[in-house]
Amino acid sequence: MVFNSLIFIVFFAIVLGLHSLPLPWKLKKTNLLIASYIFYAAWNPPFVILLWVSTVVDWFAARALVNAEGQWQRRAWMLVSVIANLGMLGYFKYGQFLVDSFAAAAPLIGLHYVPPRYDIVLPVGISFYTFATMSYTLDIYLRRAKPATNFLDYALFVTFFPHLVAGPIMRPTELVPQFATPRRASADQLRFGLALMTLGLFQKVVLADGFLGPVVETVYDSDKPSGWIDSWIATFAFSGQIFCDFAGYSTTAIGVALCLGFAMPDNFRFPYASVGFSDFWRRWHISLSSWLRDYLYIPLGGSRHGELRTYASLMGTMLIGGLWHGANWTFVVWGGLHGAYLCGERLLRKLFKGFQAGPIAIAGFALLTFLLVNIAWVFFRAKTFGKAWSVLAGMIGASGDAAPRLAAISIGTTVAIVAAILAAHWAMRHRTLEAAIGRTHPALITALWAAMGFAVIAEHGTGNAFIYFAF
Amino acid sequence: MSLAVTILVLLATAAWEWQMRQLGLTPGDLGDNPYAWVEERRRIDTEPVSAAIVGDSRILFDTDLDHFQRLTGIRPLQLALPGTNGRPFLENLADDPNFKGLVIVGMTDVSYFREKAGWMKIALELAKFESPAKRGSFLIGRQLEMHLAFLEQEYRLSALVARLDPDWRTGVEGPYDDTWKLSTTLDGRQTYMWPRLEHDERLRAHGRAVWQAFKGPVVKPEVIAMTLKRTRAAVDKIRARSGDVLFVRPPSAPDFRVNEDKRLPRAKGWDALLAAARARGAHIDDMPTVQGLSLPEGSHLSKACATVFTDAYVRRLAELSPRLTIRPDAPPPLATKDCVPGR
């Protein structure tokens, strides 16, 4: 189920009620585990089996890995986990993509191949929970963590419903210890959790789905070309939509966990105030970028083997990161562009080592970063390269006499919302939400919280799925 | 602080609800969408259904299910959907071995003779699989809609903001040109024209402008051929299970009808279809007692006229098929003069 649905309100009220009862901690954890399976099964009940497979394989692989006597045995058990998880991910997410790609490349070697249509349904959130369970085995293999002492805590780490389908991608070291002792939210935690849920739902229901999504669809889901105003506005709208959708999910998830007494790490830190791309990836989808850093970039060599290898590791990590987002070459190009941005930034930093940027230069770099991020978003959002080129052509005014597509009100609301997001991110660049709230008058907080809550109710939405559920 | 927030939100929501009721929205108007359609469609799997209606918004708005039942003792399953082509839905019933009844296909020729299923085609996918979460939310939403008027999708905050712009930007067809709220939907998908639309000149003018008098391209010969062939196949399948199919052509405003006939004349559409499918039907042109019915925005009948039209077409179909019989205690026949609100 999705957070922005009526059934989730009922589900969450029941879970919160049960969690507040004076029951033994083990029983409360069992309740949370069952609730998490119900949460996942509410999409498509048979897919719970995949979740069980992923959970059980990694539990036994990790135990075997700990008890293994030789390095080759340890490596073999680690590979069992990686192959099982990536095998499931590969089949369900990339099976059709691989045969289609092979069919597209076959004529280059003189073959004619018509790919079959498998109609494989993508289990929601599979990319997230396979990465979470793999991190458990990999951390134990790399001796960064000890295995969970009981299966219940481990299964709850994998399945805990706030993070299950769209992150933040949790590490066992972040969550498993929290299950060791009884937890219940304090009044402050409950209040802050509910406020975070309201903020997250406001971002998702009102901004992403209500105001920005239709603007993006008008341009990106049309087969007609668009002029430079429409192309830029739709792309800016997507930059706002994808942030409000995904950060909205993460904020709601963190709020839900907090209401139950659990802490989850930030997944976004005001990313549109980034100055440069290494800064951007420290602020955007932090749990994925740190996962890719720890389990891909560093094993690929990181920055330990010279400049050339560093660039290759960066590009490889970002290309795979792009593919993680979706089984389409457009996502690979999106990842490739970010890889190129990171490499370019690294090169420039080396060439201008002593350069100290002033306030104006910093603002200029931030704006440049935002614009380049938007150009990359074109490939992320466009379903085909043809559409991506069409939008890019529109952005540089090369789409001829394309008819105007977006209504003035859509342009106005998009500019207002995206400008507000940018201003908020810039104002919060060096601050945390908690600190900002602590320094704001309670009357203003009350008014903002109530306004967002009312806006969510007045918009009420159609229960659209979150964009990242498809990844 | 939490208490203050709760009070403020409740006060604002109450004021919003009051304002929406002032605009003509009412609790109990359940709205229509593919999920409501699937809920009705599911009844075929669990109970014997003797009649079902498929088609576009005209047969949906123009059928009074209560009156249908008063006349025949049968309450048909209302499976028509706005913005859709009735053919894929006829095929959906034809492919379902559980359905052995009568299908009444409401058709606007230019809507029926097209390749794609149309605006609410997702309903057909939901008929195959609907997630428990979606269904649960739908059922909870239904209960809330019984008591709250503001849950109307067409009056969401973003929709209201979008409609403030009457196409300020030259050359743009924006959200202002989308269809606005047209109907009221009660339990069992009984759908009528929204009462406010019948009386609000601005809304009626907007509705007429959106339809653009049904102007459009001429229907291609290959689309006609495909439609005839596939309809024939679907009708044969239903008849093979001892079911039957009848067609109904509801009215449209004279200026709309001119354009519809230009795109697909009756001889190439309606007449050819009945001949190809060896089926029978009730065409508005052949029902002299119900000419000149009220169509507030040109495409759909007023609520009162929907009852009159239902009376006429059901009596006509009863003459054509033994599957429908007019009850001895049925009310007397209605005519255009009976098209009086609240009768």
C-alpha cells in the first residue's frame, strides 16, 4: 500500500495502537513483522514469497559465512547471497530489457532476433530490499558488522514497512540494534513524526501529484514537440516533482518510523542547494549514494589507484547507479551524465586547486549545478531517446514552430513552486530541519503544519504510486 | 501544538466542506472511476446477471436504472464508462464464460467506431487484477463519500486553481478546456447529469464548448471494417452461451448530430453494425415519442429526460427481444412532454 492512501491511514492507526499496548517486546516486534508483510502483500500477495526468499537466503548465507573456515568458503557464501539477490532483480527487472537490448544489437553482428514478450510484472520495491539484504551479507563478509543474534530482528530489519519499498536503504547496523531493546515514541517523537508525515504527504499529494505532475505529463507524455518555454518549464516541474515525490516518501517514512519509536537516517539534505555534483550526491538519495560508494565505487578501486582508475570507478558506479533506477538505456545515459559531471568537477578541482570561490561564484556554481541536473533529468523522465532529444531541442529553441502547450497558470504555479523549493533549500543549506524548527516561533510552526494538513485534505489526490516504486 | 493543529485543520476542513456544498456538491455523490466499474463488474463472478449495459457516457447518463427495473423487473448491471469505446467492454463480457445474459450496448457511433478503448481503458486491466490495497482504499473512500461532499475529484485544490486560467496564453488548450464535473453517481453506478449543470448557464456553455460539437476526422474505412468484424465475433460468442446483444443509440443535440453524421453516417455505422452482427437495436431516430429531449450541454440528457428516454428504449428493446418483458404493473409510457424535473 502507499502512504498516500486511505487504507494506509487505517493500517497505520492499527499498527500504532498495537505498538502502544503494554505487550512483551518480542510480541510487538512480531506484530510489526506481520504488519510489514501485510503492507507488502497489499500490492500483490504472491510477491511476498520473493521477500521471504531474499530474507532467508541472506540469513543463512550470513550465518554460513560467519562459520566458514577458509576465505574461499566465505567468498562462496557471499557470492550465494549476491547471485540470489541479483538473480531475482535481474529476472524481474532486467529480463525483458536484456533480450530487447540483444535484439537491438543483433543486426550489428548479422543476426536477426525477434525478442519474446515475457510480460514480467515488476515486484514493487525489489531494488530496495535486495540492496538492503545484500548489504547485510556484504557487511558481514567485509567484517563491518556482526550478524543479527536472532532471526526476528533480522527479518524485521529487511521487512520493516516504513523503508521496505522505497527506502531509505537501511544498513543492518542502523536498524538491527534498535530492535534489541523496547522502543516506544515519546510525546515529542510522536509529534515530530506526525509533522514529518504531514510534510511528506504535502510534498507528494499536493506539490508532486497535484500541481507539478500534470505539467510534466503535458510535455513529456505527448508526441508533439514543445517550444523552449514549455520544455524548460516541464523539466523544472519534473525536477520539483521527482524531489517532492521521493523526498516526500522518505520524509513520510522517517515520520512513520519515528511515531513507532525508531530512528531512520535522512535520505535528502536540500539537494537543490548543491554546489557541484559531489555535493549533490551527498544530499540526494543519500542512502543509495552511500550504498553505491561502499559496495561499488570503493571495491572498483575508488580513488586509491590513481586518477584514471578513479575516473573509471566514478563512471562505472554512476552508469550502474543509472541502470539501478530503471531497465532502460535512458537511465544509463542519466547515470553517465552524472558520472561525467563528477569526473569534470574532479578535474576542475585539480586544475584550479587554489581557487577560493566568493559568495557570487558559489551562487553561480549552485545555479549551474541545478541547470545541469535538470538537463540530466530530461533523460530520466523521457521514456525514449526520441522524446529526450525532442525536449532538449525544445530547450535550445530548435523545435521550429512548436505550438505552445502549457497554460499560463501551469507556468505560474511551476515557477512559484520550484522557486520556493530552491529558496528553501538555499536557506537550509547548512542547517537541519530539527534546528530550523527549534528556532521558529511555535505559532508559525502551528500555522504551517495546519496549512499543509488542510492542503493535503483539500487536494486528497488519487492515491498515485510514488515514482520510485517502479525502481 | 498538536491539538491546535488538529483544531485548525478540522475548522478549515469544515469550512471547505460548507463551501463545496454551496457549489452544488453533495454527500452521497460517489463519483465514477474504473475502480467503481470493477466493483460492479465483479458481480458477474458471484451472482447471475441477466442484463448488463456497456458503452460510453451517453448510455451511462441517459439510463435510469430504477425505471428500467420498474418496467421489466430487471436491474441491469451498469458497466458503461465515460470516454470509452463500448466495443472492448462488449468483448470483455464475451470472453467471460460466467456471463450468459443480455448485453445492451449504448453507442455514440464515433465513439464506438474507433480502435482504442479510450479514456478509462484501465478498467479492463483492473478487471484482471486489482491490488487489495487499491480495493481497500476504494471501499473506505466510498464510506467517506457518503458523508463528505468535498471528496469530489473534479473539485480538488489543484483542479480549482488550474481552472482559474481561461487560456490566458494564446494558442494553448489548458486545463480550462478539460471536461469538468458533469455527473452525479449514486450506488450501483446510477449516474445522472449533475443538477447544477442543468441550471448553471456558465457550466452548460463550458460543457458545450469542450465537446466542440463533436467535430473531428471522418472514421476510416479500415476502422469501420475492424469494428464490424470484432463486434460480430463478440456477439456470436455471447449468443453461443445463449446470451444476446442489443444496441441503443442515445440522442445528441442537433448541431452535434450533424457533425457526428459527417464523420460516420448512420448507413455506414449503426445500420452496417446491426447488419454485420445480425443484431437489433433502438435508435433515437426511430423513437418518435421522445424527440426533442433536453440535452443541457449537448451530449447528455437531463435527469428527468433520462427517465423518459429509458422508458422509450426499454419498451422498444422489449419488442425486439424476449429477454426483456414489460411487467403488467409497469407505469404507463412516457413521452417528451413528461420530461419534467421531479415528476
